[in-house]
Amino acid sequence: MLLRRARLLRRPRPWPQRGFAAATDWRAAWAELNRKHRRDAGKLEAFVARIQADGGRVRPAHYHALARAHAHGGAVDEVLRVIDEAVASNAAPAEGFLLAAKLLLDRGLDGSLAVLEGHLDRWGAPRRVGGVNAYREVVRRFLGHPSGEADPAAAQAWLLGLAEDVLAHVGASCANVLLMHFVKNGDGAAIDALIPELEARGIATAAQYYFKLRLILQKRGRGGDKAAQAEAVLRRIQERGLQPNTSTYEAVLEAHCAAAAPDVARMEELLGDMQGRGVPRSTALYKILLRGLLGRNRSGRVGGGSGGRAVDAR
């Protein structure tokens, strides 16, 4: 009896003749079609039309597959049409906005940026899941991807020139792309100029100060100087009423570990502050402590103003 049931379960289910969209069979059929013909926009369009004809719901994954298939063929207008339909049916695909941005920007920033901004605004992309990726792609194009010709000043001007409501949704994430570029190029002056602009617009986050910390750690010089600079950044974060995150504390502790005589008492205060604020400790943080302190003295103790005590990282 059990063997007979197992054989029945292995039999492929027939394509449903009625209630196509309501049944679960169409989902498996869609997955198979999308796997074999993911670049065949015509077949995918026909399948979606069948779902709609049967009164079914076309989901974001369907629209994304359609947009991706048309994008593969370079049919920009078709991609825009698919996203228009998806937004109208409240099933906008998160990945679709990025696809549209890449296709339009491939024509060049000069002629396509205004067109893209118009579409993103009409779609309400800043407030939709995945919409920020389209704006991040614009910043990446200004920074030379994939052309290699970077214009960070133009990227910053474009970003800070966005409408206030758009900037509130996408500004922090796009600024991170720009700040990462500055860190890679060691441009501390650009970071020092951008962060106040973000503060003035109310979109500065603790994550953006982290880029300043990374730049401090990259600089050559005495570790004591790095620790003082990192502490100044931490105070600035707290003065702005922001919550330092795990990465923030990791960077500040790493700066202390770089000192010739690490201030263990202050490091214990920072660990206690993390606990008091409910900031989780990461594996990377303990690696920083082990590499920075125990690596200096195999016995696990360090000298300095704390009298050679070991760090209490409980």
C-alpha cells in the first residue's frame, strides 16, 4: 500500500484545465518556463497573459522576469512598460528599478539622467523596496563605473540637489557609496566636507561616520593620534543623538589597539558602553582585541597607564 502511494506521488500532475491561476500547478509551470526560457520575452508574456485571463494575480517575480527578459534584448521601452504595469497593479519588482536605471544610463548620463529621474519619480521609486538601488546606480556612474572616468564632485552635487522628500529616502544610502569612494582614494577633505552637508539635511547616520573612522585607521602615524581622532568622531556621533553601532566601536577600539601603550581602562569603558547601549559584540571585535593586545605580549597583558591589566571583555 505504501509503495503504491509513493508511486502515485511521483507521477507528474496534469496541467490544470480549470482554475489555472487559482491552482498551485501554474507556479511550478512558471518556474520551469522561467528556467528554460528566461530570455524569451514572448513566451513569458504569453504565460503572464494566461494568468491574467484566468483572473489570477501577476506577482512581482513575474514582472521582474519579464523586465529581465526585455532588458537582455535591449528593449528599453518594453522594460519601462512592464514596470509601469507592475506599479499600476501594486506589484512593482524591487529589481526592476535597477534594470531600468542601467539600461537608460547605458545611453550616457547627459541625455538619460533627467529621463530616468522622471520615471523614478512617477513610479514613486524612492518609497518602494529596491528603488534606492536605481539612485545608487546613478552615483556609481558618476564615480566611473564602468567607464572609469570618475567625477565625485558631480556625484555630490547631483545627490545634494535631489528633492527633499527623495533625499530623505535615498540620501543616506547613496552618500555611503560616495563616502566609500572617498575612503578608497584617501580623500579625507572630501569626507569632512560631505558629512556636514548630510548633517544639515538631517540624513547623517552613524554608518557614515564609520567611513571617517576607516580613513583614520588607514593613515600612517602614531596610534595615539588615531585613538584621539577616533574618540572625537565617537563624541560627534553621540552629540548628534545617533546610536553608535558595532562597526563604530570596532573602529575606535582598533585605533586604541594601534597605540604604543593602549589605554586599557578606556577600552574597558568602551566595552561597558556597548553593553549599556545594547550594542551587540561581534566576532570581529574580539579578533581586534586579540590581534591588537595579545599580539603585543604573548602573556596577554599590556603596559601603559592601566598598570598592565588585561582587558575585561566579558
